Amino acid sequence: MADQLTVIVLAAGGGTRMKSKTPKVLHRVAGRSMVGHVLHAVSATKPGCVCTVVGHQREVVGPHVTELLPDGVLAVQEEQLGTGHAVRVALDALTAADRMPEAGTVLIAYGDTPLLQGDTLRDFAAQHEAAQAAVSILSGIVAEPFGYGRVVRDDDGEVLAIVEEKDATVEQREITEINSGILAFDAAFLIDAIKRIGNANAKGEYYLTDSVQLAREAGLTVAAHPIDDVWQTEGANDRAQLASLGREMNRRIVDRWMRDGVTVMDPATTWIESDVQLSPDVTILPGTHLLGATVVGEDAVIGPDTTLQDCEIGEGARVVRTHAQLAVVDARANVGPFSYLRPGTHLGADGKIGAFVETKNARIGAGAKVPHLSYVGDAEIGEGTNIGAGTIFANYDGVEKHRTKVGRHARTGSNNTFVAPVEIGDGASTGGGTVVRRNVPPGALAVSSGLQRNIPGWAQSRRSGTPQADAAAAAASGAEPDDTAAD
């Protein structure tokens, strides 16, 4: 069937109700554009050819579609004159590309139905072919059909027509079986019928659904196949509908992962995008967002209050209250809380990036630790090394970025500044408050501050009359401090 299946995706509409400079079909749901979801579903049917019709902001939509589906055909609808006109444009583009179907099935889908699934399209195409229909309608039964075209049947259940809302009678508007817009055609019938569709309707547009009447007049079979999961056919015309689809998609994604062995402590506050991959026995705590192509290994614990975008998290790792992007955390490593991992961060197995630490383009070796209050940028830290609290890797000289290399099993003091480019050798140490401007040999201790000097009586002479001076004077005399002096 696949070789005889052609799919046309309609994505030319302006989406004015979105009130957005972004084309409607490029608005994102669960990490993909809406049209990206549709093309993903379409590709799952393994069709012989896919033609996408673009129009509004085609200079943006067209390249996006081509990137997702390089082997597809792109058709441009200069004026949006209805679905029948859009399909005619698609057939012309297929002819020009020498990919016009002469037989088989042509499926029509829409670029703003992100919950559509490939197996639904496969089953629909199979039902259409089994019925030997000229036209098949993917329909749905809904409680509130306002705005949809109605599927009109006779007393025997045969499909007579699809009537759009604005053209429907009062009785027809009471019908609850609606046209999803997703249609299947016998290719030869469609090629003939598309030329005969007119625009004598309230909107003056060419309705593809008028093909139903043409098939009926020719004595051909018209079928309608209700879908139980009407969400798959829902489109988004404004931001409220987009958010509704996003919530439903996220609910389904989270539910699927839980059924595959992932523990999600609070599904209501957990967001997981479409391309995320999770292993069994991952635990996700409340307030966690897993975005992009994030991959999480078995037994890892993520969250609470964590956002990971395009990250790789190893088995048994723990990431707490962290924001990370394009970062790798190896097995059994610990991150957080309140850490910020920027692109290029790689934390080795059993390593640690602790509280209030920011990293960027940094490779931190196995078992190495950056526990507290530090910035590590453009750096390489060897295995087993410990970086003292409050350390700054000063990687920028005002013009260029430079790298710092810290060797294996080094021990650096608190409140250090490493002025790149600089190297600290294996097993070396640095004293507290050291500013390292020169390389430190392996095993050496680097210090940059002078000996401590105490100036007796400084508080009494320079801060006379203050609580500080009074406390110092009392301590010097051995008297008890007067805690009421500051009241």
C-alpha cells in the first residue's frame, strides 16, 4: 500500500487568530512545530510521496518543511481560496515534479493537528481501500460540533454530503458527526473531481468536501469512518487552543512513560517533550521539564524544579533544582541544587557540580568535584580533583576566551581565581585566596597572597564610638560586653 499512497499536507493558512508573527503551523507543541508533528505522523505511513502546500509566510514555512522532509514536494498556494484550490495546487506541483499518482490512495491531512498519529492514518487508508470508496472521511462524534462541517447520512447510514457550518440548515447543525478534514481519495477520482469543484457557497471558496457530492452523483461509494480519539484531529486556531493541545499532548506523553516504567511523582507539574528518551526506573520529581532531545539513563533521579534541554544524563545520576542545556552528566554523578550547566559541560562519572555553580564548555573528570559557589568556564578538570568554594575560572580577557586545565587529583583552595590560559599540574594545590596567573607544576603549592599582618587597636582608633570599637575595647579589657549599647 505504501508505494501507492500519496499524502498532501495543507499548511498554507495565515492563522490570523493566533495574532503572531510566527506562522500558525510553526507554533510549537511538545518540542516540535505543529506541522512537524503532522509530517512525523505522515512519515510513519511510509508513503510513496508527500506534498506539503504552503502559502502564508512560505519563505519561513517552506524551508522548515524541506528540512524535516527533504524528499517531499513543496507546493505554493499564492492565494488561499479554500481546500479544493489547495489540493489542485498540490496536484499541479506533483505533476511538475513527475510524481503525480495515477492510481492508489491520496490522503489529505492538515498542518495544525499535532496529535495526529501515524497508525491512525495507516488504519484510515486501509479502511478506505477495503471499502473501495472514491472518497472516505475521517469523522468524529463530538458533543459540541459548532464550527465543523457535518457528515450528512441518509436513513440507511450512507454518506450523502458534508455541509459546512455556514451553509448548514438548522436541522443539519444538530448533527454531531463532524468532518475532521482528513480525507482519503481514490487517486483517479480526485484528479478528475478536483477540476469540477466550484465556489458557489457562502465564503466563495473551493471546498474539497464538495467532492463527496460529485462522487455521489457518479454513483461511487462514499465512506465515513468515525475516530474514537477526536483529539487527533483537533487543530489550533488561537493561543488558547494551542495551550489546550499542549496540555493534552503532555498528558499523553507523561502517561506513556509511566506505563513504560518511569516514576513521575507529580504528572501535573511535569513536562516531557516528544523527542525525550527515558529508561526504566527513572524517577522524575515535581516541577521538572525535560525538553528537546534529552536522554535519561536507568535509575537516574531528576528534580524537583529542574529543566534539562538536549542533555544526556547517565545511569544513577542525580540532578536537583538545576537548569542545563546541551550538557552531559555521566553515571552516578550529582548536580545541584541551584546549578546552571551551559552548553559544552561534561561531568564525569561519580563527579559533582554543587550548589550555585555555573559551568560552560567545561569537562570535569570522573570523581572530580566543584561543590560550591563557583564559575567554571572553558576548563578541563582532571579526575579526582576538588575545586575549592568560590573559585572563578577567568576565561575572558576582554577580546578572546582562553582555557584553564587543572590536572588529576589536584586540591585548590577557596576563593581562587584562575586567569586563563593557565595549567595546574597533577596533584598540585593552591592556597586560599590565590590568584593563579602562571602554570603550577605537578605536586606544587601555589600561593599569591603575602603573610598576614595584624594592626592592634585598629577598631578602637578608626571606629571609635561604634559597637565594633566598644566590643573590641571590652574584649581587650576582659570586661563583659554591654549588649544594650545598640538599643
